[in-house]
Amino acid sequence: MTLKMQKPEIKEDLDAFIKGAKAEQPVREELAGKPDKTFLLRLPYNLWKQSKHKAGDADISLHDYIIQAIKDKNTN
């Protein structure tokens, strides 16, 4: 007995997923040509929750909220 299995055609679905997942963000001039630095930031839960809420109110990501907070602190 021989079973023939046919792979489902998912290429179109996969291409649509990849196209929809790509971020269309312009490169910020201050970062152009310079590598970003990354590090683990451990936040107390309450601080994370409060920051996440404020970022949502400002309609920005938590990442961008933290970057802005650091910029504000460094300019004052």
C-alpha cells in the first residue's frame, strides 16, 4: 500500500504573512550608520505596568516611551 501525501500550498499565505509583518519605519537620522546598543532592563512589575499604560495612552511602544524618558532626563 502506498500513500501519497500532498503538501498544502502555503507559499501565498506565507508571502502575505511576511509582507504584512515587515515594519515600514524610516531610519532615524541620529542612528544612521551607527549600531544600536542593547541590554537587558529589569523593571519592577509596578513600574513596568505603569510605564506600559502611559506608553499606551501616548499611542507609542514601551520601547519608544523608555527611549523618550531617557532623552528627557538627559536634557534636563
